[in-house]
Amino acid sequence: MLDYLETDPAVDATKVGLEGISRHGKTALVAMAYDSRFAIAYIASSGIGGAKLFRRHFGEMVENLTGTGEYHWMAGNFLKYGGLLNWDDLPVDAHELIALCAPRPVLITGGTTAKGDGWADPTGMFLAEVAAGPVYELLGKKSLGTKTLPEIGKGLMDGDLAFRQHDGPHTDVPHWPAFLEFAGRYFKSPAKPAAVGTP
């Protein structure tokens, strides 16, 4: 789609962002990491294979991704980490995927364990984002600025890496206003043309 948008004179293809929740959060994060043309990302409740740490024994785990319902999401050589090897044998983790997005802005969000988003492990996503912070700082950008998980509903929105958690289930809806404000720091709306007859 971005290849096409680059050919459309009505679109500024340098200001295209990505958003995804759940499985689509995983894919949006991978697309952001591997295609530097994307300018910003909003990753919601992506779970393991996305922003959640692989090496964290909570919520969705490597065994889920290598099981019969989800094995097709990952490359074939990943399957060995759900059987012959385990999650602690992985040579990489999610913070490195987030770091590949640097220096571009990324917002990661989630709900709460008590209300149904525990499998996505918001704490594990936060910890991965913290671990990606040094790469952002190396490139002159601002990380989360803390290793302390913020209170639910109080986001860390001042950096180029940002994090929010809402008191609710598996959804991205509560964070859209925060994402639009976050994105507004990087992209200004074009001036609207004056109405006909206006001086």
C-alpha cells in the first residue's frame, strides 16, 4: 500500500503511520521495524511476537505461538523454541524489534490483566519498551525516561517512545486521542484553504 501511496500526489508518503491491535499489532510492529519509510506507529496489545518480551513467564508465551492454533504466524525455525528449545534459548527478544524502529516515534498500549488483556502482558510490553530506550537515546531521541510502570490511565507520552495502559479489555479505542496528540507533535495539519469570499 505504501508503494502505491508514494505514487499518489495527493498523499505525503513521508507521513504515513501504522496502527494495529493484537495480531495486527504484531504485524504493524514488524512492518515499522523493517520498513523505514513508515513515520510513526501505534501498537496496541500486540502480545508475544509483537512488543511483549519473549523471555517473560507471563501471559501469551512462545508455546502459544508454536502451538496448533498460531504456528503459521511465525517462521518455521521459530517452532523449535516451543519444543526442543524454550523461550529462554531465543537469541533475540522484543526490545530489539522495538529498537529497530528507532529513531521514529512508537506508542505501545494495552489494557489490564483483570479485565481480559493479561495474555497480551502490558507489563511485558512496557519492559520491552524500556529495554529499547538506550537505542533511542543513542540516536538522540527520548526514551520512556523511567523503568517504573506508570499508573493505569497515566501514560508516559513525552518521549519518542510512549506507553499507555487503560483500565479495560483488549481494545485500542481508549488510546486513539492520546495517539493523535502524540502524532501531532511530529506532523502538523496542512493549512486549510480560505473559504470562498473570505478575505
